[in-house]
Amino acid sequence: MKKAVYIRTFGCQMNQADTEIITSLLQDAGHAMVSGEEEADLIVLNTCAVRENAVEKILHHLDRLRGEKRRRPGLLVGLIGCVPQYYREKLFSMSEGIDFLAGPDTYRRLPTLIEQAAGGARPVDFSLSTGETYAEIEPVRKGGVGAFVPVMRGCNNGCAFCVVPATRGRERSRPLPSVLHDVRRLNASGCREITLLGQNVNSYYDENCRCAFPELLDRVSRAAPDARIRFTTSHPKDISPDLVRVIASGENICNTIHLPVQSGSTRMLELMNRGHTREEYLERIAMIRDVIPGVTLSTDLIAGFCGETPEDHRQTITLMEEVRFDFAFMFYYSVRPGTPAARTLRDDVTEEEKKRRLNEIIELQNAISGERHAEAVGTTVEVLAESESKRSAARLMGRTKTNRVVVFDRGAAGPGDLVTVRIDSATSATLVGTPV
């Protein structure tokens, strides 16, 4: 029996891209996609397990759907992605409203799992593949200004705090011809921005073409000359001079790099198994800024990792002061069962102290972001309009090539337009300007 399906996506950009692949697979199997849970007789939750609060949000949503299932007999609920891969059959006891479970490498089997669940079974599939990239599946994208293009999946780094190797498996790269075909099609359709995705995107390598990420990025930028090109996420140990030169020379490659550091302390970086020191990270930052004029840098920071002392925390603060990131994603450490840290390290920083350190990091970053944004006041920038501003339909929101958010009076412009904007004012998060 074919279903009316609603997919709710939690978490990262890779999950959003996976939802587009899942939509394609389910439509090919005869299912119809609907725009809301109330219209669906199958609700699929595509989930993220990276942080504990993300899992709690999903469990709260499942509690609500359990009541919905009582009111609507026959409603099916499937949980897919990283959370079921991480918790496995334990999820059935955590929430009785789940009808089937599937991990990130098993989406081709979703039509079969749905059929089994409709027959009263509670099927599961947690297979991890060493080769699955969904390369030949044409995603069903919702349209809009930009698109995500996954180029590799999985991660081999084994950072002590991270669940990704357990939930996404080993690294494998999508074939270069498949990536270029997708990119050319997007460019021809009028897509204005393409973001290349991978858990560790700059470790991409197509063995058949002997193509590493710098060459891939260069060829993508040439295959889609009418679109801005971005990528995420990078690992500090894999940032190479070749990659930095490609970014600097590519006219449509955005001069912004997200480079997670997690801590400013070499001792903590070693405990985290990050594969680089504080000094090596700073050397890479200097190389990037030397080659790419006007580059913006963002990062991830974790407060209160296992064994972090006040001095280790101070090292993070001083690294932030030295690098002056344009923006950052900041969290305090929460134990993820099954990770190397959970198995071998003691979570010995109190939650109160973790929150205090995190607040100090946030306050400093907000101040730095405000100062960095203030430097743009009075300049003129090119903005790709993405959508109406949340506060007013008379204004648009867009981004510069350096990934700074700009709000401006729309005039005759609309989403997808490139608009030259004079920056009149700034906050720590947003630039405000006038079209010129």
C-alpha cells in the first residue's frame, strides 16, 4: 500500500541532503510526499545523534507522535539516520511509537521496511557499507537559491568525543563524474549556490580518477560558473596549500572556511585525538590568511572536555583572541556512550563549570564577531539574496561570499538575485545595509 509521507529532518546539512535522496527513493517506489505531518499516514524522522540535546528533542517529538498514533490508527512512524544507528533496537523500548528503524546506509531498503511495518512487523536495518554513496540517485530538491551536493560520507578520524564513525561508518568518496554531473545539472537549472558536503570533505579522494579535494573543488567551480561554490566541513590536519590556492584563484569559490579546532590546548587536542597541535592549527590559519585576502574563518569549540583544567580553558580563550574567528559554533561537552572518550576518559568537569566556561567563550566570541562585523560598516558588498527577512517582507536576507548574513531593503530584488549593498550598521550576527 502506498503512503502519504512527511519527512522531518533534524540536524546537519548532510541530513538535509539525505532527505532529498530519501524523497527520490520513496517517490520512485510510488509513495507521495506531503507538506505536513497532519496530512501524512507515514511520518519519517531523519535524525542526528551528534549531541545529547538533539536526541532529547527527537524523543520529545516521538512522545507527541505516540499520542497522534492513538488518535489516528494506521499512522506509521519511522526513525532513520544516525540516532537509530547509534541506539539500535534500544529505541523500541525508549519510545513505543516507532514502527521501523534504519541507519544512514540503508535508505535503498526503506520501501521494503515500510511494507513490513505496514504488515505489523517492527523491522530494522543498521547495515554499514564501505561503498554506499547514493551516487546515481537524483535527489528531489525543494528548489530555492542553493543546493547541497554530498561528495563523501563517513569519517576515519576517530575524534574521542564524536559518534560519526559509529553512525556514518568509514570514509568513502563519491565518484568524480557523478559529482560533476550533479553540479552541471544544478548550474543549468539556475541554482545560485552549491555547497559540497562531507563529514571531512577535504579528505575526498576518487581512486579511479586519482582526484583529491583541491582538484574536485576546482573542477566543480568550472562546471558551475554561474553559481557560488562552498564546502563544509574541513579538518585542520587536511587543509593543504593546494586547497588554499584553489580557493584563492577560483572566482566563484567563496572565500570562507569552517575549520573546527574544538580546543586551544595542545594537551586537550591530544586527548580529543584531533591529530594536530595548537601550533600546527595556528600555522594553517596563517597560511590561509596569507593566500586568501579577506577570508572569513569559523570554527567549533567544546567547553569542559574530559580533564580540561582552567589553564586548558584559558588556552582556548587565548587562541580565540589570536585567531579572531568571524563566528563559531560553541557547546559544552556531553558524554556520548560508545565513543572513545566515554570508554577511556573520565568526565570530571562539573556541569556548572562547563556552562561557566561556555558562557565565557560565547561572550568573547560575540564581542569578536561584533568587532569583525563593525569593520564592514561603510563598505559595499555583493549579497546573494536568499529569502525574505524574518521580521519584514519589505526586507531580504542574504549572504556575502564570506558567509556574512546581510539584511537589506528589498526594492525590486528577490531571492536568487545578486544585490550590491552598502553596509550601514552591524551587530555580532548580522550586517544591515541599503542596496546601491
